[in-house]
Amino acid sequence: MEFFDLKKQYELIEPSIQNRINAVLRHQKFIMGPEIAELEEHLSSFVGCNFCVSCSSGTDALLMGLMAFGIGPGDAVFTTPFTFFATAEVISFVGATPIFVDIEEDTFNIDPNKLEEAICDMQKGIQPVPGISKRLNPKAVIAVDLFGLPSKYEQINRIGRQYDLVILEDAAQSFGGTLGGKRVGSLTDMAATSFFPAKPLGCYGDGGAIFTDDEALAEQLRSLREHGKGIYKYDNIRIGINGRLDTIQAAVLLGKLEVFASELARRQEIAGFYSETLADFVKVPRIPEGFRSAWAQYSVLTDKREYFIERLKEAGIPFAVYYPKPLHLQTALSHLGYRKGDFPVSESVSERIFSLPMHPYLEREEQIKIVNAIK
Ligand SMILES: *Cc1c(COP(=O)(O)O)cnc(C)c1O
């Protein structure tokens, strides 16, 4: 049994993937070939937003998002400490300061009430980051859709408007999820997703994309991903990066899009089975009304994690712990001066959480074996 299984998917779509990759090998336009525009069109219409700018990874998608918003030294970006490191890494990378806000235990996502409190505290002059004494300008929020579930954007967008902050959605895990019938990618000012192989929509290497309805932002993002180009390649009007998606990866994604909708439905079905059968043994994910997760991961809470992990190991069932260490306790961010106890929900969740195998090709037989091991 695999924690996620890309081989079964490949068996299903092999001819289509090979044809598309072969087409790239024949036309040889490895950088910004025609598959890039084709993919961006597909993705923006799937999401229901005006512009998609593909790029080299989810991390670079977040980075270019912050750059396009003009965020840099002296700026504060509110985010969650319970996420993959890249979310806060890019904030520090552009010279801005991450301000952590604790999560809700039910959704694992940033708590909008605590977000508003943190912003108000800052306006009152309360120093939000223990290790930073200079005054920071609150500029943005990066909300993360952890494990595939969109954050509470109705509240978060309202907060953004009220306090004049831009909202960047870290949708690395949630591509395909929805909120109020609208797809992830169309919920905020800008969204960044990842096509890392293990994400709900993955390519065969690194890849990512940024979504926005704002034409000027999209134009800047296209410039940023090619060394800040202006009207042509050797006209450089800003500092950018080499942030392009490879044509071959775009070809792979076009092949994978053919089965993506049915894969999302399968993930939903498997999550439903887990939740029905496991609710008496562990705390299963609660999906709020109107939300739909892309089910990148199926994660549960328990006070007896070690015990359950031993049972899974005995049964030969793979598992994972996302994430064992919240970001405010990471060595690389120790200069921020946060301490254990600062974000009790994130800390407690990191000690009680584990994730079960989740991929669209997990057979019912395997699901029953997993459920029985937990029971
Ligand atoms: C995977 C991930 C990223 C980074 O994506 P890459 O494509 O690996 O750079 C960022 N944020 C979150 C929440 C992720 O899960």
C-alpha cells in the first residue's frame, strides 16, 4: 500500500501523457512552448478567474505573489504557523516579517477572529513579534488552505478590505477545492498553487501557478517570472527571477487534467468513508457548511498518537505527520523571538495529528484495512 500512488494514475493516463510529452520533444520549445498558454487557459477557466500565470513551483508562486504586491523590508505579513515552511520562508525572503496567528482546531486553518485581534493589537502599538522592535507596516495576509480545505475567506476578505491588507491564498494543497460554489484560485486577490507531484494536481517535477482577476498584477507576474522583462527579453524593467514552468511539465499537467475531476470525486468519496467509520476512534476533519476540500491529506487528531502509529506500523500501513513542528518554533525563524506557548492550538495539534493514506486510486479493500487497523 502506498501513502499516495502515482503509478496507478500513470497506468490510466500513460498514452495521453506520452503523446503530449512526445509532442514537446518534436517541437523542441522546452521553454515557454505552446503548452504553457494552453495550460494557463485551461486552468483559469477551470478555476473561474481571469488570469493564470504558471511558474516553477508553489514556493516561487508565493514569492512572485509577494513581489507583485510590492511587499518587502518593513512590511508585516500575517500568516499561520501551522503550515509547510515555504509559506513563511517567502515572507522572510522578500525582507518582510511574518506575524503568526494561531489556527482553529476544527479546520487547521488561520483563525479569522485571532487574525483581526492581531491586526487591532498592532494598530494599538502592541509589538506583535517579540524579537522585532521596529514598527512594521501591516500589508498582507497569507492564508493557507491546509490539507485541501479553503480558509474562511468570507471573513478574511472582509478583514482585508477593512484594514487595507491584500490577501494571498496559499492554495498549494487545495487546488480543486471550493467555497460557496467558487473554486480555489478565485476566492481572494491572488492565489498560489503547487504542482509538486504529491499535491492534488501534480506534475512530474516542480511546478506551480498563480491566479488573479487583476490584469496589471498578471502582467507583473509574467514579467517577474522572466527576470523582470519589459517589452522584450533583453529589456529588464524590474528585478525578477527565473520562475517559468517547463513546457514538458505543462504537457504532463494537460494530460492529468483529463482525469482530475474524477480524481477529486474519488478523494471526496474516500474521505467520506474514513469519516463515517473512524469518528468514534479519532477526531475526524470537520468540513464547514459550504466548503469542499480537495483532500490533499486526510488528517485526524488523537491524544494517543504513538499508540495508533504503532498499530498502523504493525499492519503495514503508511502514515505521515504533518506537521510535527510549527513554524514559530523553527530554528530558521528563531530571530523572531517566538516561544513555546505562543500559539497553543498549533502546538497542541502538532502533537496530536497524523495523516492516513489518501489518493484517488486507494481501493475499498485497502480503505477497510486502514480503518480496521485504527479500530
Ligand atoms: C507544497 C507547499 C508549498 C510549496 O510548494 P512547492 O511546489 O513544493 O514549492 C507551499 N505551501 C504549502 C502549504 C505547501 O503544502
